[in-house]
Amino acid sequence: MSLKKIVILFSGEGSNLENIIKKLHQKSVIVVAAITNNPQAKGIEKAKNLGVDVVVIDHKEFDSRESFDAKLVKTIQDFEVELTVLAGFMRILTPIFTDHIKAINIHPSLLPLFKGANALERSFASEMKVAGISVHEVITELDAGKIIMQKCFDKSNMDFDTFKKRIHECEHELFPNAVLEMLAAH
Ligand code: GAR
């Protein structure tokens, strides 16, 4: 049986991108490409080092969110993938994208809490005893699509660096499984 194709979108460090490629690429899926809006993203090197092509679509070269999204959609459709995986992709998407692309996103909080920017910092600063991460389907409303998987942990007495490390550990454990579950279900 041939492996299903995915594309991964990212904007920065790319630790989730790297983790998914290492765990799944050419084993359970084919990562046909990684796409970034940021020509300086550290993840570019990481993907290339693991043999995955990178496409840069710099959002600053477009005069509207819609024209950027149209280019993104065309690029993704040309790859003929089953699923688009947003791994730290820091752009707000319009219906041009969400109406045409089946995508999942990872978010560093227990949704529906702490939607939007700086979720990790706001979750850390909150009075809650627990924190966690969510993988959800991408819809037009920000961080509001159906939740696919979540993982939580006790954050009492954690300093910020330990908290951040724990968030990333949870993400790296959960996200590849969520990708596989989503592919199996569709
Ligand atoms: C991850 O923590 C992810 O949850 C977050 O960006 C980080 C990317 O890290 N995404 C969001 O905040 C989306 N709103 P990475 O580049 O090392 O994978």
C-alpha cells in the first residue's frame, strides 16, 4: 500500500516539523514538502537536512491575506496531499484557505482556553493548576475547530523554562499520533 502524502507548514524553530519528519516520513507518510512564510525560519535547515524540500512563500511579498492564501492553496493543491499539517505556522488564515484545505494545527494550550497569540505565556501565567496542548482541525475561526487530541500536565511550582520544555515534550509525543489518526479517519 502506498503511503499517504502530507505537507507541513511552519514559521520558525521547526521542532515539531523536525519531529514529525523523523518519526513518520517514509515510514507511515510521505512529507512531500515543508512550506514556510518566513525566509529566516530555523526549520528550513532542519527539513532540508532530513531530505524534505522546502518552499518559501514570503507573506511580505503579498498585498493581502487573501492573495497570500491563494498562493498557499495553489501550492498545496499541486502537491495533491491528503492532509496539511500546521506546525507552528503563525499566520491567520482566511476562508480562501480554510474552505479549500483540510488541515490540522497544534496549539500550546488546553483549548478552548487561551486561543490566539502568546498562548504558552498566558497559560503559564494563569492561576490554573494544569496546562497542556491541543491538536485541532483548522476552520476559519481561530483555534476553534474540532479537537482531535489533547494532553495535560500538572504545572504547579514549575518555572517558565521547565514549563516550556514540558509543552514541547507533550507536542512531540502527541502530534505525530494525531496526524496518523486524522489520516486513518479520512
Ligand atoms: C509550538 O509550541 C506550537 O504549539 C505553537 O508554536 C510552537 C512552534 O514550535 N503554535 C502556536 O502558537 C499556534 N498558534 P516549533 O516551531 O518548534 O514547532
